[in-house]
Amino acid sequence: MGSVDRPFRHLARAWAEAQIRDRAEAHYPGSRALARIRSTHFLGPLLRRGVVSDIEVALFDAQVSAGDALLRLRRLTIELHEVTIGRADLWRGRVRLKSLGTGRVEVEIEGASVATAVGLPIVFHDDEVEIRAGVGLLAVSARGALSIDDDVLKFRPGRLQGVPLLVSMDFEIPIPTSPLLPRAADVRSVEGGLVLTCDLDGVPPGLIAPAR
């Protein structure tokens, strides 16, 4: 396409990105989202085969309920590759994401909100969690790794200098899934928080199509 068509291509891409961005924000009120479609030739492959190379959605500053508490999602990122878009829907002004080759969701949760939710003094380090507590005049700390099972975040600390801990420092907290985060599969601790990841075998339901 020549230079005359270039503004139209940019407008078409921006139009599609705006639809996807609005869908993401609808599932986390008060958040803000960005959507980007990466494709060397956007309109050609889209109109011929209904395929774009990559779609990335990033959502920031969402708060979600976890039982009686709120967790703060610093960032939720969705990466979709080789995405099939319904061509017939395009003529009706709808961007419908039908399928994908591979995909991944990553969510970073603020550590302070987790500590508040479980009521424990938790410090998040790279690959390790530390809990500090006082038992009378004794300062006790325990370290360990996080795990996740059936969308429940769990912490089971190790032992303190070879002696069983005098107070319980275990905790569990449900991870709120959503149409953008179908499930929480893996977890790791990072400085100041934790990161959840999930590989996708289909487009997250919340991004497939606009609400009717």
C-alpha cells in the first residue's frame, strides 16, 4: 500500500486496539489499560487470513477482592501470538478474537496488600518470602517459598534454627481469577510483591468480543 493508505492503516490498527483495551478495563473498574497490536503488515494478513502476529494488553493499578480483603494488582499483562480474528465481524464493526497459537498471562501483585489481607508482617524478596513476628520478647522470623494450588496462594515456612516455630506463620489466600486471568498456575516472589503466571491455550474470555 502506498503513502495514501498509511493513515488508514494507522486508524484501523488504533480502532482495533481501542476495542481490546476497553474490554480489559471493563473487567477491572478503576484500572487503566493499554493494547498494542504488533504486525508488520496489519491490514493485509488481517483481511486475507484474519490473522495478526501479536497482541499485547497491559492493565495497571487494579484492586480485586480476595475474601474480605483487597489485593492490588500493579500490572496484568496478556501476550497473544498468531491471533485469528473473525473477518466477517470486522465488516460489522467488531473485533472478535477467535483463537491463538500461544499466549501467556502475567500478574504482579503488591506485597503490602497481601500482608494486610493475611494479617502477617510479610517481606517479599526475590524467590523467597520472610515473615517476622514477635513471641513475647523473642523476635522470630521464618523464610520459605510460595506455592499455588487450585488458585489458592499458600505459604509454608521452614524451621527456625532447627527448632519448630512457636507461632503459626502459615497462610493461605484465594487468588481472584477473572475473564482475563482464567487461572493462576505458577507463582514466584519478587522484591516487594509476587508474580503469577499462566500459559494460555485459548483467548481469555474477557478479550474475545465486546459485550452485546
